[in-house]
Amino acid sequence: MRILVTGATGRIGRRLVDELLQDGHEVIALTRNPEAAGFPDGVSAAVGDLTDAGSLATAFDDVDAASLITFGGGADLTNGSELVSLAERAGVRRITVQGGWDETSGE
């Protein structure tokens, strides 16, 4: 399965990247700065910023599943509906969501 992981450089996201890779999945890790991310061999980096849905135009292409987070750049996201719509239009059929402390809008 080809899985996009957002928050891939965070504490939980990075562990998820490692676990999915170990389980034999094809992992695409979303990051704003792929050069600094230090992903393990076998992980593809997708450049984008969750706070800017326009930067994710191709991030969901050919992805079977996605792990989304409800925060980006240190703030709660307000564009959750837009992110899910992008994923749906790309054909993503499985999505998990990791939430932050506070309730976010646009989910």
C-alpha cells in the first residue's frame, strides 16, 4: 500500500513512517524541507505545507491511504475539509487523523 504521512518529521509521524516502512508499505512523507528531514532509505519525500492546501496539489497522487494531522507549523489547521477534499479527488480511500490538544475547525 502507498501511504502519505503528514507530520512525518514530528515525534509520532516519524515513528509512523518507520513502522509503515518496516511493514513493507511504500511511504511518502510530507515535509516542508526534505533536505533537513533525514528520512530513512526507501521513503519518498513530498514537499508541501499543510497550512497551504495549494502546495499539496500533487501530494495525494497515486496514494492509497493518508495519515493526516490537525495542526501545522505550530498552529491548529482551519482547512481540514479542503485537505480531505484534495485526498478524495485524488482517489485516496483511507484516511486516519491525528489530532492535537485543541479542537480544530474545518474538519
